[in-house]
Amino acid sequence: MRTLNEVAVGDRAVVKRIHGEGPLKRRIMDMGLTRGISVLVRRVAPLGDPIELKVRGYELSIRKTEAAAIEVEESDTH
């Protein structure tokens, strides 16, 4: 299992599953990170937190702990 916080800058991944429950899972889904969505990792802060993503046509910053709850699969499109 690979998680979003392990994806390299400049790479795309497809969300496969969101782990966790309750408020954390709902928060992630409310930000537009749902199963089947393609995500581009734009940059990572120097200490690894936060992670900047491009998802659904907008830029989004999430915490490393949130990214670790998102299981992804590498995308074929760059």
C-alpha cells in the first residue's frame, strides 16, 4: 500500500481509498479527495509539512498526517 505522502513531487497518483473514520475522513472528502480522483503533487514544504496538491483544477495544501491516510495508486499520465 502506497500513501499520498510517499508520492514524489511532480508525480500523479489516483486516490484508491481513504483510511480513518469520522471527522478526518469527512474533512479529506470535503476537500475533494475522493476515490478515483487524480492528484498531482506540486511541492512539499522543507520539513515535509504541508504538501501542496493540484486536484480537481485547484491547489490544495494538506498536512502530512492527512496525506498518510490516503491510499493511492501511481497514475500513468504525467
